Amino acid sequence: MALSLPDSALTRANYSTTQMHEVWSEKATIQSWYDVEVALAQAQAELGAIPVSAVAAIEEAATVDDERVAEMTSRSAGHPLIIALDNLRAHMSDAGKPWVHFGATTQDILDTGRVLQIRRALDLIDTALADLDAQICRFTLDHAHTVTAQRTNGQLAVPGTLGLRGARWLSELRRDRERINEERKRILCAQFSGAAGTYASFGAAEESYARKLAERLDLRFDLVTWHSSRDSYTAMMAMLAVLARSLSKVSDDLFEMQRTELREAAEVLDMHTSGSTTMPQKRNPFATLQVTSNARLAVGSAISLLAQPADLLERDPRQFEIERDVLPRVFTFVHKAITDLTALIPRIRIDAERLARNARAEGPLIVTEGLMMRLAPAIGHEVAHDLLQEFAKEWLANGITLSDFVARYPDIAEQLAGEDLDALAEPDWYVGISARIAQETAENTESSQK
């Protein structure tokens, strides 16, 4: 029985990518432990702690296949690394058996193996973010000049362009990517320091083994153990949760644009992805909803780790159990959200005419800020604000035109002499530098590589 959405054969496709699922599979997990054991043996042999002949035996037996995974998972519940080590020795010649896991403690292997999996997962996340950046860049450039209403507090505010909205998505996601890459430098750290971080098993030489192990695995070495200092894991989960919220921001904006009352955007109609089983006319934003669902699941999973108390003393297995469940889930949900959003962006159909119509839903009111700023130098900001607020009330009550309203006030009419009042009532003139922001952000490929 599957206990979670990413593990169920019925729902897995909606919550997990094949690549990320493989990173956290039993096979990949066990292989990561074996990779650490092999690197440890190589490091120890190079420094004279174990016979060189033992390394070949360990290397030969340390490749996991589906049959061996079945052997291990068929055993009754117990210490997972001991099960894996028993299986490794069972497939090994006698020359290597005494030297497997030599001087190591379980947590060193589990932690360093987990770091290898995290590196693969982060590589997938980074590649996916680069692909998403490229799609949003295209969207942003395509709509750099597409006029739309900018909304604040759910209300029409001022005109802008759809490309400006895309630029905001890009900037936020790029900051997230930069934060994750900064945290990556800290989390990709090997560990081989003994039961409590004292490096006592081999005396003064053990530090050399630890450094050599990190070098062979291309990981950072830190002299101070992190058995009970899980801040890097916690920080990475926090960064991924922030990224998930940014992904949700994009999908939620697209969801809002697809409301029947707005109809500014729509997913491509497909019975199996956006249609309704009972209402033929419906075009449900299911792809958008799926991105948001995965993003929210990622945040919720990350919170369960962030809410844990700090580890006690030199080691606290209670934290490890939470990590073992949380880390794969967060990476899985986030990666799926990124890849789904990447596929969704080019499938969204934008209705530019509807965008323009919605921007004119309140006639000239959407540009009253601009009119106020034109009048303020002559009559003062406060007077101009109050005057145009009065105009807004009258327009909503009786639809008075800007020309008729201005005609009541000779001083204002004089200030606006020579202006095309009909043109000033249109939103297009008051989009500021929206298009330039969109273009410069989308064309700034250096930012997208951070």
C-alpha cells in the first residue's frame, strides 16, 4: 500500500518526476552508501590503513541492482545500513570482507551518502530552474508591450504590461536559485569523524582519512562534525520552501487570470487535463492547480523539519528520522512543480484583447494617478488627489467623461489645454517603463545563471 502521493502508482505522475524519484529510490540510497564505502576504502588504502588488495574486492561488490535491492528489502525491518553491509559482504570475496566499513560509524556513512543524493537532487533542481527561466524569458519578451491592468488588493490599480509581471516572476525565481546555490556550498560536506566527532578511531591519522574521503567524493571537508548540527539541512529545506512559494506565486497568478470573470489566459483544452466529466464547457486550470499543489506540499513538508527542536548533545537520532522522510519529499515536490510550470508556460494562451478590455473596465479611472501627477505641480498634490477622487465617484455613478468633468474647472482645463483628453483616458500612455523592465530582465542572462 502506498502511503504518500509520490509513491502511489495511481498518483505518482502528478507529484514526482522519474528523475527525482530515482534519486531517492531504495536502489539509489543503498548505492550512495556503497559509493561512500568504496571511497573510504580507497582513501584508507592510499594512506596505508588497509591492504590495497581489499579495495578491488569492495569495488567489485559495490554495484547495486534490482535483484540485490529485493534481497535487502525482503528482510525484516532493522538497521538499514547493517542490512546493506551484510549484503555487500555476501557478494564480496574474502579479501575485502574484513576491511568494509573499517573504522566508520553508521552516521558518517548515512550522512555522507545522503549528501551525494542531495547533490544529484540539486543538479536536477538547477537544470529545471534554468529551463523554467528560459520559458518565462520568452513569455516576458513576447508580452513586454502587452497592456494589462496591474492589480493591488484585488482591485484595478494602474496600467502596466504583462511582460512586467513576467519580469517579477523571473527576478524572484532567480533570487531563489541564487540562495539555493549559496546553501549548496555548505550542505555538500563529507563526514568521517567517528562516533562523536573526535576522530579517535585511528588517532591523528583519521583526519587525513576524512580529508581524503571528501576529496575522492568531491565534497567539502569540515573539521568539526555535523552529526548534531543539522543547520545546513534545515537551511536547504527553508530555501526550497521559499522557492516553492515563488513557483506557487507564478501558478497562482496564472490561475487568477483564468477566472471566468477575467478570461485573460487559458490552458489548452484537453479532456484529460483541463476538461470536466460533466460540464462540457469548462476549461479547468488543472495544470496550474497541480503546480500550486506540489508547491504547497513542499512547503508543508519543509515546515515539519523546521519545526523540530535542535539536536541534543553529540547526536540525536530523532532528527535523522524526520530528515529521512522530509528531504526526499521536499525535493520531489519542488522538482515536479518546476517541471510542470516549465511545460505549462508555453501552453498558456493569452488573450491580449481581453487584457486590454479588462484594463478599461473602469474607463479612465485606471489612469487617475497619472492625471493627478500632471496636475499636481500646478494645483498641488492634495488638491489634485481630492479632485480626481471626486471624478472617480462621479464616473462610477453616472459615467461622466473626463472632458465634461474638466470643463467644470477652468483652471484645470487651462492646465490640460492642448492635451487629447480622450487619449489621456486610455491606459496605454501610463505604463511607465514596464516594457523596458521586461526586456532588460529577460535579456539579462547573467542573472539567470546565478
